[in-house]
Amino acid sequence: MLARFLKAAAFAAPLLLVQPVLAKDPPPAKPPAAAPAATPPAPAAEAPAAKGGKEPSAGQMAARERQKKCGAEWRGLADAQKVSRGPKWPQFWSKCNKRLKGGDKA
């Protein structure tokens, strides 16, 4: 049994020694240094244009603002109030959106 272990170790030792040589990506010598920030970060107004290619329309921006306001109201309600009122988020959003748009213009 000991003889088999020694034979296996004799065969495995050269493989363990040449493993770093055979590796596809050698480990880096030192971690890359953080480059100093040469350019300031882009303003928030330019970020959506860079991601999607075109800016949202005025109507889309207004809808997003209404959704944020309604979401804040929804999160402000206690769980007990949500249960007692009955509507889930889609129904709450629909009513809140109509209210913020100005009545029955929905």
C-alpha cells in the first residue's frame, strides 16, 4: 500500500511543479494600481442619454415622477392600512396616477 502511494506521489510531483507553467493565465505579479480619476464623472442628466441612446420625452418624465410620488405614498402606508384599503399596488397606482394627472384625464 505504501509502495502505491509513493508511486502516485512520484507521478504527481512533476505535474504539480509544472502546473504554473502550463496555466493559461499566469497570476499577476502585483495588483493593478488604481488610476487617478482624470475626468470628472458625467452629470446625472447625461447618464440616461448615454445608456439608452435617446432621452425620455416630457410625457415619460412626468409619468416617472407620478410613479415615484405614488410609490412614496404606497410605502408610507402601514401594512394594516394597505390591508384595510383593499387594493394592491396596481389598483393603488391606477387611482393615484389618475389623481395626480388631474381627475378623469387618465
